[in-house]
Amino acid sequence: MTSTPGALAGIRVLDISRILGGPYCGQILGDHGADVLKIEPPQGDDTRTWGPPFKDGVASYYHGLNRNKRVQHLDFSTEEGRAALLALVAEADVLIENFKTGTMERWGIGYEDFLRERFPRLVHCRVSGFGADGPLGGLPGYDAVAQAMTGLMSVNGERGGAPLRMGIPVIDIATGLHAVIGILMALRERERSGRGQSVEATLFDTGVSLMHPHLPNHFLSGRVAGRSGNAHPNIC
């Protein structure tokens, strides 16, 4: 029995992200055939300890975000670690990272001021909380915070009850999906132009995009949505 190569076979992905949104993006690319190398700090990704349950000392949380990846450990705060990273970037098609905005630049390996010129075919993807500019630019972001700020909590829960965080990190996961979409579009554009680019997916933007149909309803009627239990806001 022979298996058909995935649609992304031959694409080399360097995943230096951690926790959820970035690793989820890298996992999806790996699921579809990309060769994904995940680089973790010497102590490993934080989610290795987010259990129980554990398998071979590693939490299920980590296993659920990092299948189909090879793993290597580097310390980017050292010159040796950064040099090793750049050697890997030279062989990669895609770089995924979700460091706080400005961290890569502080290390001297930011996309705009270094990677773009040195690796013109590289597709750089950043997953962040709020992007780099604007009133919240550069601030760290977390799923629960984004659920609250974008209104998801305000419409989740029983009528007359308190706002509730959704039981899954839906914004982190959806941001990872948006990152995949951005990477695929950048790779498609690279086929035409021969040049890579930087794409970004933010938790805040993603949370706003998930507020359907509540936000369209508000824009058209002016009414502020509330909690309605398991009832649909528009249809029976």
C-alpha cells in the first residue's frame, strides 16, 4: 500500500513558537506534509508540563499541539543559539514565531531589519496578541483576555447570568488557523513573484472575526447583544 504525499510535501517549516497558537499552526502544516522542525528553549516548551495526564513525562497538552514535528533545543539569547537558528532559517521556506513584539528585533534577527534581506524567499509568520502598532500594539495577549476584550465572553452564558469564558481556548486555536491561511497565501504569492513576505495573525483580530452574527447585528440595529444560553441570536 502506498501513501499519497501531503499537499505541502517539500515545504520546510521552522517552528520557533511556543504554547498554543503558533504550535497549532505548525502542526496543521505538518499534518499536510510539510517538514516541520520545532525549536524549543533548553527547558522545553512550557506546555510539556501542563498536565496531567502525562505520557513519558510529557503532558497531553503538548502532544496535542506538536505531532508530526521534529524537535531541537536552542537558546536564542546566546550568540551560538542565534547563529544555529540562522543556519536553519537558510534552509527553511517558512518561519513561525510568537515572541512578544520586539524580541526578535532586540536579538538582531527581526524580519524587517534583517531576515527579509538575508532570506528574500522566506515566509515569516508572527502570531501575536495585538500586532505591533496601534494603542495596544506590542502588548502580550492571552486567550482569556482576548475572549473578554472582543466580546465573546459577553455573549456566552445563560440569560441573566454572568459572562463566561468559553471552555476551550477558541481564540488561540482560530488564530493558529488564520496563521495557516496567511502562510498558504504567502507561499502562493511566492510562486508568482519569487519573494517571501511577513504575515501576522493576532488574537484580538481573530476574536473580533469570531463575533458573528453578533457584531453584524449590532452594526445594523445598534442593539448590544447579551447572553442567550443555547438560543441562536437570529433564528429559531
